[in-house]
Amino acid sequence: MHTSSSQSRSRIRGFSLVEMMACVSIIGIIAFMAIPSVTRMRGDSERNLAIARAESLNLAQASYIQVRGRTQAALEWAAASSADSKYTLLRPYLSFAETTLSAYMPSGYSVTFPPSITSMTKVALTSPTGPLYY
């Protein structure tokens, strides 16, 4: 009995080449199907983050007007010549705001602030593929 046990152990040493190729093929097929989904999900999440951050900027504009007053807010907004300086005005009214506008927006996305803050116009959001309306 002892000899048959050692013979059966010596025959079973590992996976055959066919089994290994089948495993690798199955893993390859799963990866082939999963990678585009992961890439699409990442793009969708970046787009959703950009929309959420643009909407946060819109709410920050409203808060800025309420705190500073309509006249003072309009004067300070007009004096701010660039998007970064307008972002600096709004930054205290944003939660977890980055130090610069380019760091605040996801890569490839940009916003254009309205020329007048008192018009309560939404910021224009641009994606890597063009304007994004939300």
C-alpha cells in the first residue's frame, strides 16, 4: 500500500501546459473585457467631478454676493482680471478648495467665469472634447 501512495504522488506534480494555457486565456479574456469598463468609469468620474466642482463655483458666487454685498462684490469681481484672481475671491466659500483653479479642476477641464457676478450666470465648463452643458 505504501508503494501505490508514493506512485500516485509522483504522477501529480503540477498543472499541465494545457491547463496553464487555459487559465492564462481565461484571465486574458476577462482583462480584455474589464479594461475598457474601468477606463470608461474613470472618464465618467472625472466628468462628474468637473460638473460638481463647477456647480460648487456657482454656489460660491452666490455666497460671495451675500457676504460681500451686491455692490462690493461687483466691484471686486470687475477688478479681478483673470480666472485665477476670480477663483481667489471665491476660494473662502468653497469646501476643500485647492490653492489654484487649475489644481481645483480635473485635468483637461476648465471653467470660464461670467464677466459680471451680479448677473448670476453659471460658469461655463469646458471638457477636453469641448463645451460641457450641465
